[in-house]
Amino acid sequence: LSAMWCRWAWWVNLAAWCTPASGQFNVLARQLLEEDCSDLGASEPRWVSLQQQMFEAQLLLLDGNPEGCLEGMLQSLNEMTGDPTLAFLCPLLLCRAFAGAATSALHLGQRNRGRVLYQLGNIFRIQAISRWYNDLKDTPSRNKKNERFEPRMHAEYQLALATLTEQLSQQPFQIAHGLSPSLKIEIHSICVYKADPTSNTGFTCPLPELAPPNHRAYANLYGYDYRLHTSLVFPDREAHYSKYMVVAEAVARCCRLCYFAMCFSQG
């Protein structure tokens, strides 16, 4: 009887995943969102829809259509990252999505694209680590399992980035200073420090007085626009979140952007 009940429950769950009325993989998408994004859970309908699109793209790979798989994954990533505030609601999910797209590109022999996708995903991996670490500090009960954060994902990114970067590395692009009057370059510096009695640099950090003049001198040397930000776009989050919003807004105005991120912290 117990075995019959388990088989019945399994089929019911499988049918729920593939119910046309709620969309294919709807339940599975919600379950993974609850696992990877506990704060977000399954309450964000846009994320549920995008996660389902990623599953549908993976089906194309299993059906022997790797080109369609990659196209579907890139379309989903484009929608996920189109709104930066949405993208950073769950950086871990973006990290997995970029890794999946990179793997699909590598299957097609597109090694440069695969490396770029892994590099973009690495941005969200760092954000996911930061969020996990901050939550861990506030967790009263800790064990060995929750003190390790996605070791398989770290191994995949480290192996892929190390190998592809070594094999495909190129010399950095050299900017010819002053040769193109249409070249628009801005230097942005987020310099936000709160007083912190536990800081090794003292109660009041000296960087806000030291770093901006150095940045400004470099900008003046080459005729670049320098913009100093002394407040955060998201005051309730780490400065990294505001950095990407500042970059997104600047890129919307400029064809090229040079960004200094040497002076930012929340203390």
C-alpha cells in the first residue's frame, strides 16, 4: 500500500508540473525559486515565468536543437537583466542561468561567447555569496552544511573561467586618448563610508578624502568627465547594488564608460 501511495503521489506531482492551465513546469519553477531565493519565494510571477522559459529552452537541447536552446536561454537572460532591480532580487538564479547558457554556447563551439557568459554570471555569483554570508551571520543555529555555499557551482565557475581565460586570453584593448572626439567616457566613483568604531582604518575612514582627488586628477589628465557619488541608490543594501545601477544609467547616456570602483563601502 505504501509503494502504491508513493507511485500515485509521484504521478500527481508530475502532472502538476505539466498542467497546461498553469503552464509547463509551473510547480517545479516555484519549488526551485523557493529553494534558491527564500526571500523571494514563488511570490514573483515574472520570475516563475522566466524560470519556466529556461526549462523549455533545456528541452530543446534534449530534442537535438542546441541552437534553439541557446537562443531561448539568451532571450530569458535578456528579460532577466533588462530590469536591474529585478535581476538582483535573486542573484543565485541569474548565476545558474548564465552558467546554463554558457554551457549551451560551448556545446555549439562558441567558446568566446561561453567565456563572456561565465564572466557575466560571475558578477551575480559574487552577489549571491555576499547575500548568503550576511544571512549566515544573522543565523542563530549554524551547521556545516549551511556554512558551505553551493560548492559545485563554485567549482564549475572556477574551472570554466580559469580554462577559457587561459585559452582565449587577449591583450587588453588600448584606448587612444584624445583621438576620437565622439568617444564619451565618464569616470564614476561611489564613495560612501559610515562611521564604524570596529573598522581597522579608524572610526572615520580617510578614503573619502584621499581617493576622489586621485580619481579626479586622472580624469582631468585625459579630459574625462568625473562624477562623484556620495549617496547610494539603494541605501538599505550593500554599495555593490548601487554600483550596477549607476553603471546602467551611465551606459544609457554614453557609448563608452570607464568606471572606478576603488572607493565604496557601507562601513
